[in-house]
Amino acid sequence: MKFYWFLLVVFMMISCGSASSKFKDSFNPQYQARDGGGLNATVTGSACSMNPGKAKDSAKKAALYHLRSLLGNQRYHTEFDTVREYTEGEKRCFEIQASAKPI
């Protein structure tokens, strides 16, 4: 009887494990940056999710994070632009470009 419980648990782990990766949100830690000096900088970040709103928000946060790490403590205003929107399996993916503008 214990053997059947063990097989059931292994089966559940395998079947649930393969399906769970489909629902995970993901973002690309790699990013593209164009730095022309000073506040003339743009960064592109990307993210994927089953929820399009969450994917777009995560891509914005990733781009903003990398822009802030590039410019440091300088004062600027950030403008966002959607560069690309695509699907990857059942997930929606966005590439968002963050540009620094002087205040």
C-alpha cells in the first residue's frame, strides 16, 4: 500500500511540476542600454506573464530599475514606450523602453 502512495506522490510531482512552469512570470535580466552621456539614456526591459497587465508592469519596472542603475542619483523624469508586444506559448510578453528626460 505504501508503494502505491509513493507512486501517486511521484506522479503528482511530475504532472504538477511540468504545468507550473507555464504559469510562472518571467523577466529577462539582460537588457539593452543606450547611453549618450548625461541624461541622454534609454534602456529596454522585457517581461512575460499569463496576465498582460502584470507583464507590462514588470517590463516597466525592469527598465526603470536598469535606467536608475545606469544614471545613479541624477534628477530626471522617465518616459515609457512599448517597443514590442508578443506571445511566448500562452504568455504575453512586452519590451518596454524607458527614456530619461531632464526635469
